[in-house]
Amino acid sequence: MVTFVQANIVDTYVFKSSEDRVRAVELAKSLRCPQCQNQNLVESNSPIAHDLRIEVYKMVDEGQTNQQIIDNMTARFGHFVLYKPPFQWTTLILWGLPFTLLLLAILLMLRSIHRRSISEREKETIELGIEQQKVLQQLLKQVEQIGKEK
């Protein structure tokens, strides 16, 4: 039902050409609704999304380029309206945090594996020491028996 409403909204605006209509709809789909969390201007039913859709359609009809329209929207609403915000110092945390967390997780896993391997080597060393002591005690007993026999 939502798709039907969206189609009516697009069809009620008269474009100069069908290419302009396609471009306007695609551009509106690429911009996030400022009121909604994760809907583009075409999917959202909010009043502001409807007004911005019409505004995008008018700008396309006026002959503005996609970049000019995007610049206009980001000037008014910030980079929030873009699904893929540009890499800037202000968005460094958003872009870098996933990679930093992944690197940290890998380092912690490697550290844990390294510690386990060290403790396993220590256990093996202790076990070998005990076995060697048993063998040594048996050899000493044999030497004692041989000494008693002579």
C-alpha cells in the first residue's frame, strides 16, 4: 500500500521529461529523511519528506545537477541526509571505529592464543620433568641392586 501512495505522489508532479522523473526519484531515494531514522525521502510518509521530495523534483525540473541538489540538502540538514557521508575529520570516529574495534579484537585473540601456547609449553616441561625423575629413580634403584649384588 505504501508503494501505491508513493507512486501517486511521484505521478502527481508533472515533469518536463521522463528522464527528469527517473533522475528525481533516484535522487530522492538517495537522500535520507531528516525526521525518520532510516528511510529515504521516497519511502518516508512524514510531511517534511513529502515537502523535500517536491523540492527535489522542482530543482530537477529547474535543471540543477544532482550535486547541486545534494549540496543544497546538506547545507540545510548536514551530512545526516546522506546515506554515505564523506570522510572528514568530524566523521573520523564513524569511519574508523569499526576498523579499530576489529583490530583490537584480533590483537586480543592473538594475545590469548600466545598465552595459552606458553602455558601449554610450561605444562609439557613440568610433565617431562616428572617423567624424567621417575626414570632417574628407576635407574638409581637398578644401580643400587647391582651394587648390592657385587
